[in-house]
Amino acid sequence: MKTSCHSEYGQLKRVLVKRPQQAFINPERINAQWKELNFLAAPDLKLAEAQFEQFESLLTLRGATLEYLPQDDSVTLDSMYCRDAAIATDRGMILCSMGKPARKPEPMAERKALESAAIPILGVIELPGTLEGGDVAWLDEKNLAVGHTYRTNWEGIRQLKHWVEPMGVHVWVAEMPHYKGPADVFHLMSVFSPVDKNLAVVYSPLMPISFRKGLLEHGIEFVEVPDEEWESMGCNVLAIAPREVIIVKGNPVTRQRLEAAGCQVHEYEGSEISLKGGGGPTCLTRPIERLI
């Protein structure tokens, strides 16, 4: 086995996170921002802290090291969903360019933390390109999927290719549907979460046909999320090792289907840190290193 950044399902070794204390800061900040950021409701800070502690304990089950993002007044509540601001590659991090205007300061804030942790920066997605980490997922070491969405545009995808294709990486582009439009958070990983080299959790009704067919032809089997568990983030699944996953509590059918596929499933309470802000376990983490 070796350490790599080019995986969504290898054993998690090092991961970037941001605690609610540093993202939400205090009830006054929450009340000032949650509506503008399209949260479903104002998170309860104390409950969010307790839920995140449970989540942290699951992240470290296989010995992962957690790197913590500090408080930064230039960013918003959304900064807890730290996957979106950067993409990990074996040659360094690619800093994103956020499609949601309120999140534009996040990549530069994350850069400071990465540099403090001696994590190299490979490149930066520059405007007019936009690219968010929730639209980008490794299929395997040499195949990277990216969603063309309201948060990730063609110029952002072109720049991503510029940085990763010299590594021999093939970029798959998934043309995502309109769904609820520009104001809603709808990433590629809203419908697609790899949990092993040949297994992914998917929500087929919102998958592009060509992308779905391509995955099947690539030998990837699906755990299908039912309609009734789509809104409760049944498709947002984080692997901490091959077929060992973390999901938001409240998705029993998805859990049953994961277990039937040979997965070990861990659940956390996510009302304050996931459901209200639209960010599940993949969104709450920026994996940096995995064993593959």
C-alpha cells in the first residue's frame, strides 16, 4: 500500500476539518448569516459542537490525523464545509474558485492553514473560472470526475485539466441537471459518493445518463439511494476505508443497502452540522492523504 491523494475510499490518513466553534463562532454570527446563506434554519451552536465531536470520533476510527482550520473572520458559516475550497492531488493542493459569491474568500483562508501545516500548493483556479470541491471526485488514481454545475463552470474545468492532466489523470465531465437552479447547493457529490474501487452510492434520478453509463462500463456497481432519503443526505457518504463509511443518521434504507453490499456503516447525528446547512460528511472534510 502507498499514500496518495487520488482516492475517495482508501484508508483515511490525514484530513482537514473545521469545527463549529471556528466556523459558526457564536449565536449572533449564526443569526446574522444563516438566512442569506440559504441554511434551512439557524444551527444551535452547542448542539452542533456535540454532533461534531461525535463525527470527529468516527473520522479517527482508522487512525486518521485531523488538521483543524482556524477561525477566520473573512469567511462565513459555510466555511465548515471545507471540502469545497480545495482539491487534493499528489503534487499538492489546487485552491478552488467558489461559485457561491458569499464563499469566495474561503480558498485564500484555507491556503493560510495549508501553508502553516506545510501542505504544498500546486495551483489556483482563477476567475472567470469557478470550481468547487464538492463537484470533484476521484474514481481511482488516474480518473477524476468533475461536475459541470452552477458552482463549477467550463473555465474552471479547463484549469483543473491543466493542473491534473500532466499527471496522467483523465478528467470525466458530468453535465449536471438544473435541479433547483443557481441558488441551491447541488454538486456532483450530491448524487455520487465512491466507497470502493468498484462501488459507489448514487441517486440515479439526478445523474447524467452518459456519466452513469460510463461508471457502469468502468466496472462500478451502485448502491441506489431511495427518493425518500435524497433530501436527508442519504447519498452523501464518506468512506474512511474501503467499504467502511460514515453517513448522516436517518437514512435506514441506504444503510441497509450499504450493509448488503458488504459495507460497515457508522452514523452520526447531523441536524445542526449537516442537514440545516446542506453539507454531509464528505462536505465536512477535505481528505488530504489516504492509503491505497
